[in-house]
Amino acid sequence: MTPALHDEARVVLSYLAEVAQNPEHARATAETMELWRAWIVSWLGEADADGHLRAEVDVESETEVLLTYLLGAQTSAIIGGRGFDFAGFRAQLDYVIARLDRPN
């Protein structure tokens, strides 16, 4: 985890604390999350159409897993500990993505 990424995580968590208290910020953040959700659904849909996803993959559920991972990574970056460095986050993301991949 670079100092810049750690600082970014601090900013995100501070903003989310504001979101919890401010309905306008909550609405704007929910809109952003819908945009991210649409992008991920689209990307997974493209991967599925190209034959890269396992047949049993539920795109909607996996989208929620990825969104939760992305938001949780910010919190984990601040808390720190084992596996909460860049290599650890990358390994976790690789694991999540590999679960979706159709075996060759």
C-alpha cells in the first residue's frame, strides 16, 4: 500500500462518514454506486458473451461481491494488518475474479 493510496482510503472513509449523516450525499453516492454497478454488470456480460465466465456465474450476485470488495478494501487499507497491503489486495481481487473464469 503506497502512502498515496492510504491517504485516498482515508478520504473515502471520511466521505462515507459524511454520507451516513447527510441524505444528499447519500443520494449522490447511491447514484455513483448504480453507475459502478452498471459498468460491472456490462463488463461481466461482455466476458460471459465471449465465453470467459463459468456457466453457473450469477452476474448480479458477482457484481454485488465486487462492489462490496471495492468498498471494503478502503476500510481494510485504513485498519491495516496481514494481507492488507497492495500485494494482499491484488491477491484477493485475483481470487475473486478467478472464481468466475471458465476453465480452459
